[in-house]
Amino acid sequence: MQRLYPLGLGEACCRKGVLSPGPDDQRRVHIPIIGYLLTSKSGRRILVDTGIHRSHIEDPDRTWRGTDFAAELSPVMRVEDTVDYRLAQLGLRAADITDVVNTHLHFDHAGNNDAFPNATFHVQRAHHQAALDNPSFPNQYWRLPGLDYSLLDGEADLGDGVSVFPTPGHAPGHQSVAVRLDSGGHTVICGDAIYEEDNLRQDSWDGHADPERARTSAHDLLERARDLRATVLYGHDAAQWRAIRQAPNWYE
Ligand SMILES: [Zn+2]
């Protein structure tokens, strides 16, 4: 791909222990919600993850009100954090997106799938099956008539230097994304295979559905990234997010 734009899609205020169980469990932290736009000279416009649904600007607890999770995490979104707004800053509309890769179908990664009727959605089949009728993956944001899902069985080349590979553990059939830029540089977009540096620093994986698989997937991912000399972009790392280029800036 020619360019990679990290898109700021808002924040969530959550208990630190949701991400990295450890000594700091009860502290409240703000974590970034992130999407990535990849653009090619050939006209591909690939969006990796779609963020939290825009209705959470008005009603932050819309999805989890009445559940135990509402006390653990609350979205914090402004109009500028909508994926439409971020694309408009780049002169694009949602209709210009040709492909969406959902690393997985949690509400902070597939919340705005409804905005992309022209896109092909790339999701692991094992994940899609696990998410059907499962309230952990609120179906109202992604299981919609008119959305075109291409279900993948393992590692897949999506063309233009983009490939996906399974990193299960955070959720069944979770996938991460490897990007080769035209300049020759590589990037690995973790999704939630690694939430933040503290998962590695504290060897802390209990915030994932299957902690042992999550640990194995994370270390496989890091080995792949080392082989490619790739930059590794974590799922919700506030310190990393502050340090990287954010759209309208880009990597190339
Ligand atoms: Zn997430």
C-alpha cells in the first residue's frame, strides 16, 4: 500500500484491569479506539476496524447499560471521532472504502460496519461463527442485510501488500494484519491480539478470553514482526497512540 493513516475514533474510560490485570487493576484509564486506513495507487481503500458506533456520542452506555460491563468501560466520543469525520478530513467518504478488515467483531472494532455498504468485509470464518448470536459481539452493529462478508480460513493475502493471519486468544478466530508499504517498510496491526505494552511487560493475558492462546498468539505475532522488521501497532495502548502519527498525517 502507498499510505497508512492511523484514525483516532474516540476513547473509552475503563478499569486498567480490563486490559492488563495486575497491581494497577482498579485505576481508571482512558484508552484510544483506533482504526487504520490503507490506500493504494491502484485505488484500494482498505479500512482496518470501524470503531464504536456514532450513537455513543449522545448515549455512551447505549450498548452495555444494564450489564456488569457498563461499570468496567464507558465510551467517550465526540463528533470528530466518527469514522465519517476522519475520512472527510482526508477528502474521502464512506462510500469510497473498498474493503474493511475486522480484526474481530467486538463493538469497538465493528461498531460502524453499517456505514460501508460498498465494501467487502474480511473476517475469519471461525470468528464469525463464534460471534453469531453471542452478546459479547453485539450483532446489531455488523450482522446486517446488504453487508458483504468474505469469510477467511486462516492466513490470507488480500492484495496490494496486505495480508491477515489468525491470532486467536483474545477471541476465537481473531486476526491481525500485516501491511507492506510501497516504500518497503512493514507494519503489523495487532487488533486486540496485544492491547498494550503492559500485556508484554507484565506477562498479563487474563484480560483475554483464552489467556494461554493469547500469550502464544502474541509471541507468534512478535516473531513474525521481527522477521519483517515491522512496526507493531497495539490495540489500545495510550502511550503508543500519543507517540505515533495520527491522521491526517500518515506513514508511507
Ligand atoms: Zn478492542
